[in-house]
Amino acid sequence: MNKDVIIIGGGLAGLTAAYLLEKKNICPIILEARDRLGGRIQTIRPDEYKRVEMGATWLGKQHHSLIEMIRELGLDLEEQHLGDKAFYEYISTSPAQLVQLPANDDPTWRIKDGSDRLIEALLEKLTDTKVYTGQRVRKIKKGEKVEVQTDSQSYLADVVITTLPPKLLTDRIEFSPALPDELIQIASQTHTWMGESIKVGLFYEEPFWMKPESSGTIMSNVGPVNEMYDHSDSEKNSFALKGFLNGAYHSVGREERKRVVLNQLKKYYGDKADDYTLYQETVWQHEPYTYSEYQNPIIPHQHNGDEIFTQSYWNGKLLLAGAETSSISPGYMDGAVESAKRVAEKV
């Protein structure tokens, strides 16, 4: 008998799960709280040429399921340019040094043309899945069928797949009957990958950091930008730097964040750093459909891939997916794809 399936969350895990279910002639409904799809994949495109990743960006050769999916969808990869040098700041009392980087036999890749191409390609493959944005789920109730209540509507299904980060899931959605205490406890202490991240990007007319005496790769123990990389496109239409700002700066305003980023870049590039054409940022702690504040301090990847997330609940009517639930590559895009494969098989 064909099953009615609801998928909560229209990010990579949710769209992949729908794609795999359609292959089995099951056409789910996707409910996404945001007004966009992609979740923590967020490619900002100020115009037809410029782009910068404010969310998930990189992958490696160990991410087999993600690479297989990328190839299956007809997408390509491009190597992350690091160059042969990097600016390195060890301590605040010494100036940044331009150091030689060792040969890189294990490159990091990006999805060519932008991470959002993966979301678009999956969406194009969904011929019968119904996708609704702006549908924030408030309550999930078990009965003969499972009822999913949003701010505006109710939906019924035989199986519900949630792809929300576990912390967000148990904090924001009411379950009737309640989820097991152990699941709630572990979910409440599970790290939401990228949740505390602040990503910043700056566009320039020319990639001055590509000159032999410079570099777009920055590693700093001093900060407030800890890492930064060249984020130009391979077609040389868009030139940008993209990096990570210390998460503590979520508490100040956008202009203050921009100021401290530029002040740091001027240590490496001088006044050229001020010649940016556009500044972009995403403060993931300010994203209510990604982040929920922790009660106690946790460490990166804490409880990611815990076995409790791979179990079925409500006699198989409730399944958990999402990057943090995967025992393989937890927290990464590959983990999201792996989790989607697992729940699709269970359905």
C-alpha cells in the first residue's frame, strides 16, 4: 500500500529524502518554515555573476554519498583555491606572517556554480512532491494517522520524517504523545552544526590577494576572523573573500561586525581592503529555524550521529533525519544525504 509521507524541512536532507522516495513511487509533502528552500545551504547572489556561500560550502573525497548524488544530478565540482602561501597570526603581539603552505594532496572541493545548484537540481527532479514554504510546524500528534499542525493548516500522513536539528526539533515542536525522555535529553544537548557560526563575505573588483606576495588564505589565532579563503568563481566573473567571524560578535550590530572584519583585513592588504563593493554576512544564531539556544555549554559535534536518532518512533510513524542524525559525516552535507537514504529505506 502506498504511504502518505510528510517531510518537515526543505533543506538538503528533506529534498534528498523526497527525491529518493519518488524513485519508490511515494510522493511526499514537504513543509518548510522559511520562505526559501535549502536550510543551511544559502548561496547569496547579488547579481547574475556574483555569488558567495553563507552556509554549507565544502566537501572532501570521503563524502561518498554526497559526491554520488552530485554526479547523479549532473553537477560538477571545483577545487577550493588555497594557493601556496597563507597569512598566519599566531599571537597578538607579533605581526601576521606570510607562510609557505605544504603541497595539498587532499584538496577540498566546492560545488561548481554554487551550493544552491544542488538544491535546485533536486527540486527539478521532484515531479509529484508537493512543497510548501512558510509552514512552521507547531505540533505533531499521533493517531491512526499522524497529524502535523502548522500555524495555518493541518496535514495527515502515515509517516512523518523530520529533518530539523534535534535541538530545534524538541525545543520548538510539541509532540503528542511526548517523545521518550532519553531522546529529549540527548537532543537538548546535541550540537547544531554551524549554529554559532557567523559567515562574512566581501566582493572586490579585482583579486589583489592572488598576487605572488599575497594570499587569500588567512589563519588567525588572534581574530576576530579565524579563517578566510578566496571565494572567487572559476570563470573569473566574481572575486570575493569568505570567512568565519568569531561567534561572540552575534551580540553587536552589522556595522560593528563589518568594521572589525575590515580592520583585520587591512593588516594583510592595507587600504585595498576598504575597496570592497559589497559586504555580506549571515549570523546563524539569528536564524530561528536553525538555532535554538543551549541550556548548558556543549562542544562541536556533541551527540551528532547518536544512535538514538536512527531509531524509529511511534511504531515507525516518526523518523528522524538531518545532518546531525547521521553516524556518517555527521553535521556535513554528506551526513544530510546519508540520513535521507536511511529514512527513505525505512519508509
